[in-house]
Amino acid sequence: MATEFVRVGALADFPRGCARVISVGRKPLAIFNVDGTLHAINNICPHLGGPLGAGELEGREVRCPYHGMRFDVTTGESADGFGHAVQVYRVKVEDDAVWVEMWWAKKKH
């Protein structure tokens, strides 16, 4: 499986304690800044499809705005213990540019 990183913005676009929703390869992601470290997860709650990027961030956990399920944005695991999880994506910062791993992309020749 090919892997590439895609530039999604500048570090200043992702303030501490906030989320920003982006689209990478038609996949909606939510990027959260937790104490200066960026974490990317699928923006869609696996329970009922709520937009996790619009949820309230409390420490490392985001609460789905639809039904309140909580997810750890660093691992994608449900903080409520219901067995649900969201996909996490690697994020890197280089020279104030933010990059997200897009592992579902086809490798370019």
C-alpha cells in the first residue's frame, strides 16, 4: 500500500485546544491541537455519523455533538468503552507546514 503525506495547512491554522475539519483525498478528517501536538482522526463518528470536528474537545477527548460518545483523539479509541473507534492518521510538522499521511493514495510513478 502506497503512503504519502499531503500538506493541509500552516501550523498557525491549528490553534491549541481547537479542531479544524479538512478533506484529504475526499476523506473528511478532523485535526485537533492537544497541548501543541496535532492529532488527526476520521471526522465521522462510527455511531451515528456525527461530525467529530464540531464536538467539544476536553483534554485528549472529543465528544460527538450528536449523541455524546467520546473518543481519544490520540488513539481513536472510544473513551466510553463501547468498542467503537475512529481511524487515526499520522501528522507531521515541518517548517511550520502541517502534513497528514494519506495512506489510501495511489503511488505516483
